Amino acid sequence: MAIVSTDIKFYLSGGADNTDPNASLGGVISTTEITDNTLHNLFDKVSAGEAQTGDTEYRAIFIKNTHASLTLAGAKVYIQTNTPSTDTSVQISVATEDGSPIQTIADESTAPTGQTFYNADGESNALSLGDLAAGAVKGLWIKRIVSSNASAYANDSVVIKVVGETEA
């Protein structure tokens, strides 16, 4: 039995009981899985004021190998599809801490310390997660950048993907 894509899941941070993506600012892994293909599942709507002046916000999530026994060896994370809007972009940074918890930031506008963010567009630019043993988690910081004078854009989104090697 091999690890399949559904064994790798994304969870909010902010404490075991956190269900609010806006409070996913680091700390302990939440039991709330991020819902795929759902608008505003991690970042809130960009307000008119944020679009006018520009805005950079941060979120911390966890990547978890939920397979019962297998390790995802040489795991990597990358941005499979960056935002379609020309006025927004996303960058990622693998948390420097192993497992959970990771650092907590004061608010969504405060950058996490000691983290370097990368475009990481495409698998050739993937960031290393190391080996993810069964049940293991790794923190991931996500930075959303909205340019000043940004135009309104409905359904702006990003696709983040995790890959690695698994036993057959």
C-alpha cells in the first residue's frame, strides 16, 4: 500500500479548537482541515481599502501525513498554480520548527521571524519538507501580497501541492 494524495492533508494552525482561518497565525495545529476548492478558506476578502493601499498578510498552516504507517520520503511543497489576478501573488516558507507548535505572530500583518519566503512556482522550485513519517506534521507559512491600486478580482485562488516518494 502506497501513500496517495488524499493521505496528505492541510490543517489550520492557532490551537486545536481553531476553526477560523483568520486566526491561523501559528502555534499548535488545529483539528480543522482546510477545505479544498472553497473561496476564502484561508485568506479573507480583500477590502476596497486594502486594494487601494496594497496589503500583505500571513497565514500558518500545517501539512500532515495521515497515512497509518508509511513515510512520505523527500517531501516537497510548491505552488502549483499561483493567483490568476495580476494584482496579487502568494509566496511560501517552510516553518523552521519541526512539528507542532510553530511560532505565533501577533496579527495577520506581522511577518513571522526567521522565515524566508519564496515564489516556489512549479515543482522545479519546490521547497524541502524532509521526510514526513506517518502522523507527522510540518508548518508552512503563506504570504499573500496585494499590490496597491489592485483591481477587483472574483474567485482569486492559489493551489499548493505536496509531493514525495513512497513505498509501493
